Amino acid sequence: MPWLMKAEPDTRIVKGKDVKFSVDDFESMGESPWDGVRSHEAKNIMKEKMKLGDKVLFYHSNCKVPGVYALAEISKEGYPDSDSPTSSHPYYDAKSDESNPTWYMVSVRFIKRLEHPVTLSSVKSLVGKTAPPEPISYIGTAGLKAIQNMALINRGRLSVQPVEQEAYDAIVALGEKGGFEEDAKAPKKRTPKEDKDAGTNAVAADGDEKPAAKKAKTESKPKATKAEPKPKAAPKAAAPPPPSGTRRSTRLAK
């Protein structure tokens, strides 16, 4: 059976460690334990139901553009989350016992990125439709209905979710073929604002040339002498970068 597994791609510091795990991190690692899950329902899925080779939709959660960004597979079936009894671990559980573990995890292997990330907003836009929009008609009515019945829509907070095969196939097709309105691309960086006193022309984004700034007059009246400025305080030392994180998964994230 396929699954959807959520991870947080943005930096979040817990006990001095960054618990983010983005598609970039996953692709770089190739394979990772899915630790840190502290939902009993999600834990039971990993412990009892996930099987070697099961397909996985890798999902960015708790971020600006949540959605399915990559495909993966289960590479190791359920085994104890050995870090849960460790007090320094971001998701330490004082009640967890190594001899009788409370929490379990699986290992997951990265397969590939989706060319067109299937965002949560694009999935939700299909709710209530009786037929798929023309640009994505290739998923068919059955694929549309399967997506509409996904736990992602009906039980969104669960971090590890079952996915029906038809829904998995439809999401993969969307990710490979596209055709829906995409909002997963990062916003373009703003170009630095041109110096208003510059004497050269600047080309606008639409290709039109902005008028040159007026040149300063060569002759000007002498200005009154200003008081000597006070010395500036020494700049504050930059804060050290946060330490590298170890967590590879997420709990009940939105």
C-alpha cells in the first residue's frame, strides 16, 4: 500500500538542533530513518502496516507551500526509535523505555523529485468537482474521486497517512505531467533598488528604459559647516549559525 509522509522543510530549532528535513536534504542523504514521530496512530502505521518496498509520497509540511515534492519507498520495516529515551534528543520521551519501546520508525529511500510538485492548494482545488479540469483530464474521473477521498484532505493533520493506489497513481501523474496551476516555485528574489542619484539608465523588468536620474548641478551654494558626527558604535558580532539537526521526520504537522 502507498503512503504519504510529512516532513518540515524549514528551519525550526528544538533543543538547539535544527529539525528541518527538506527534499534537498532527503535527496542528498538518499536514505533516512523516519524518527521523531510522536503520534500513536502514525507510530502504529510504521510499526505494523508499512512493508518493505511500499511507495511513499514525500510531503513538505508546515511551510508556505505544502505539497508532494518527491517519491520514495520504505527501505526498512518498523524498528524502535532508539533516540526517544535520549534526553538530548529534540523529541525525547521520558516515559520511553529501551527494553519496552513506545515509539517506532521505518527507514525511507529517496527515489526521485516530482517535476511539478503537487501542492496542497492544487489538490484542494479539485474538491467538489465532478470531472477533472481539461488540462489534467488525463487523471480521469476515477483519479479525481480518489484524490478527493485522500486523508490529506479529510484528515490533514496526520503526519503518516495511507494512500489508495488510484490516488497515488493520480498524484504521480500530476507530478510528472503537470497542467494544473503551479504555486510551488520559490518567489523571485527582488533586485536591489537602483540608486536614485545614479547618472546611468536602468532597464525596467518589462524592458522599458527608465529615465536617467537628473545630474547634480556643478555649481551650488556652499553649505553651512555641520557639526562633526559622533563616532558610530562598533557593530555587534554576528550570531553563530545553528547546529546541524538530526531529526528526519515530523509529528502532527499541518
